[in-house]
Amino acid sequence: MDAKRETEQGKRLVIGGTGLVGGYIVEHLVRSGERPLVLSRRQQDGPGVDWVRGDLTRPDTLAFPPFATLYCTADAILLADALPRLFNPSLRRLVAFSSTSVLTKQDTEVAAERELIRKLAKAEQTIAAACEQHGVGWTILRPTLIYAEGRDTNITPLSRLIRRFGFMPLVGGAPGLRQPVHAEDLAIGAISAASSPAAANKTYSLPGGETPHLPRDDRPDFRRATVATAHRFGAPIPLESRLRS
């Protein structure tokens, strides 16, 4: 096998590489000595990365050299529409991100959410069917609430609110439970899934390792517990073992 062919067979493409999870995927690939392809809508310049300019919402703009593994942390609905432009003879594995909302929000009262969940579920089916038709092993990961210290738009703002005021207002008793999962943890899991034959052609729900409970404000430990909750999410919890069996 010549060096060029060997390189093509090992090349990896990351779609969503400027986002939370995708950024960590790129970081880990570069750290391991690889030089991934990374799609971006804007001109980018960074060491250890081959940036490719294009837009997933406009599949006709997508043109890549051959690659063997595809990671997509961007919208799975857009990925499903763009897949015909992404298949190439070297492609062997695809890891795409969806959401646990496909399971947990099927009966939501919000019509727009129901329609979005319907489209997301259909996209998962389209991705799986297209990959199987082309002989590509697929893995779909469904995370819950994603966080990364200081960078996300959900856990971080809540944490800042609690740290500033020492409490967090609860509306309607706050009965909903969340299992936040760290972005780097998901990136490590995605890379593990791509290299694991056991994870091929499977879908995994990936909640975080903890379900935080915010106490009611009529309890004496309310202030202490809410501040402790804000500090709880400091390190990713290993997920890769789930994807190796």
C-alpha cells in the first residue's frame, strides 16, 4: 500500500469542529498525532488541522479529499440531507450526534418541539439506512444537557447566577431532572466509538453520571446546596467504557 492510500484510509473529518464537543474531538485527534479535516463556514487557521471551508446547510458547497472516519457534532437533520455529498470510497465509520430528546420529548405539549423531534428521529433513521446501504458502520450518540466550564450556554449561566446570589429561584417546584454531561467526555466517547467494532450500527443514550437535585427554598440547606450544585460540574465522567461493550 502506498503512503497516499494509507493516509486516505486513516484520515478523519470533523463537522462541527468549532463547537463544544467537536472542538474537543479535534483537540484529542491532534494530540494523538493526527491531522484531521475540519469543516468550517469561515476561513480558519490553526496548527495541526486541515480546515475545509463549506456549509452543511448548502451541501453543494461541500468538497473534501478522501477520508475514512466522519464525526458530526452538528445538527443531525442537516447531516442526513448532506450525506450523499459525504460518502466516498474510503469512508468506513460515521459517528453522529443526536439528542435524548428523541426519547424524552416525544409527548411534549409544544407543537414546534414535537415537529423538531419528529425530524430528528427521521434523520437518525436516514443516517443509519444510508450508511448501511454504503457499507459504512454508523454510531449515533444521544447526549443530554452538554456543558463545558465557562463555555456552554446552559449550566454555566446557572452556575454564575447561583455564585452571585447564593441561590436559584425555582418555578413550579422544578420537578424536571437533568443529567448534564461534559463536552470532553462526549468527545472521548465519540473517538472510542469510531474505533470500536462493538459500537458499530448502534445508538447510545449518553446522560451524565449525576442527576443534580435542587432543594426547595423552604429547606434550611437551600443556600448551601444550590451553591454546591454550581460547583459540582468540574470534571468529565468517563463514558468510553460504555462504547466498548
